[in-house]
Amino acid sequence: MQLKLRHLEVFNALIEAGSVSRAAERLNLTQPAVSIALGNLEAELGFRLFHRERGFFAATGEAMQLHAEVAQGLLAISRVEQRASEIRSGATGGVSIATNGALAINFLPRLVADFQAENPGISVEIRVHSSRQIAAWVSGRQIDIGLIDTPVPVAGLNAELFRLECVCVMRESDPLTALATVTPKSLAGRSVIAVTGDHMVDRQLDRLLSDASIKVERNASSYYFAIARNFVAAGNYVALVDPINGKAELSDGVTWRRFVPRVDHELAMITSKDQRLGGAAAAIHGRIRDGLNAAQ
């Protein structure tokens, strides 16, 4: 048995409309077309669905038994079509994002919340891990979008680079707030929060300090810029952090000043070359790009 969707639609319309003429009007078909479709469906099923005599048209008992199943089936197909349309337009689905931490606290949560307010059908997962692990996930198509430090440690990925100018953060009561810009000389003798590991920001700052023959204390370190800011809020520290975490208005008693010469935090947004982003992932990808461009 090979039932056709159009035949089931005709049957459903006949049951609900009660006549061939009204069913034809409802389906935008001619009356002969409705009659032919009904005859073909009855032939396929092997039993009559309607009593059709001059001046009389009524559903058979078999038709009434079948109608509930047909109505549910047509509703299910309608839902499939609707969901496919939503997926195609990016209005539903799931997106996975992984970051090494710089954007996990004061960037992605706000961005995702704003996105989901407009697209409530889309689920978003945020993971935090090392840049190397994230690159491996994206390469293996386990994650849609990765946000990592440069250089990109895995080949075969699409990568967009963003250079974010770091700022110096300090408590609002810190004497450094009297300066328009902070320089290596301004940090002499201060306790400067380090970034855990051999990080590009520390390498740039240490080179500038060495060139200026300036010594600082490195008695605390943090893996995340957001935690470095929390160190500053809690004690007599300063830190060089990315502008997203540094300029965030958190009411935590921390402020920022531009640092000269410029120190950059370079990020890469990576995706797989082998798999095109779905509609929802592409939409979030665009918003991340816009946010990072605004921060440069």
C-alpha cells in the first residue's frame, strides 16, 4: 500500500467539510479532482469511505474509524514541515561554543541571552577548556564555534583573528587613576597579576618592562582575565587584561586606564572547514564577530 499525502488531505477535507464542493473550495481544487483523489484512495485502501448517491453524501463507519489517524498524521507532517522551516531559517536548533576563558564570563553570557531572547527555540552550550582542546573539538566537528588564543594549534580550520587592545585595571582608589594612560614606568614596584602559563600578554608586558628597566612583583597569577580583575577588586593589585573584561561595568570598585605602549590579546574564532555552520550557529557566529570587532 502506497498512500499519497494529497489523497489523505482530500479525505480529511471531505470529512471536515461534509461535501465534495466545499472540500474542493477548501483545497483550491476542482470537484472532479477531489472525486478522482477519493476514488484512488478507496482503491488503495480496499474499502469505501463515503456513501455517494444522488443527493446523499456521508462518511462510512470505516471512514470515521480512519479519520482520527489521518488527522494526527497530517498534523505530524505539518509539524515536521514547520520545524524544517525553522531550522532552515535558523529559528531553532542547538549551538555549541567553546572558549578558553577570556570571553566566558563577561561576553558570551550576555550575547547568548540577547540572542535567545529573540530566538527562544535555540539551545546554546558554552564549554571552557584549553585552546588546544577546543581546536581539536572544532576540527572533529564536536563544537560549532571555538574562541582561542593564537596561534591556532590545529590545521584545517577557518580562523578569524581579532586583536584586542589590553587595558590596565586598578581599584578606583588607586593612585594610578590620576593618570590618563598607564606606562611600564607607572607599574614600578607594583604587584601585577600574571596570566597563568606562558601567555602572550605577559610576554609583551615583560618585554616592555625589561626595555624600560622596570621591576614589578609577580606574586599572584590567574588563568582567566575575569579572575585577575577579581584579584584587583580584592587587593592592592593591578593587571593587564583584555578590554571586554577590563571595561565591563560590574560595580566592583574596579576601573581601567589605557596602557601605552599597546599590548594586544589576540583571539581566533575558529570553525571547521569541512562542515558549514547551520543557520543558528551562523547567526551567533555573526554576533560574536560584531562584538569582537567593536572591542578592537
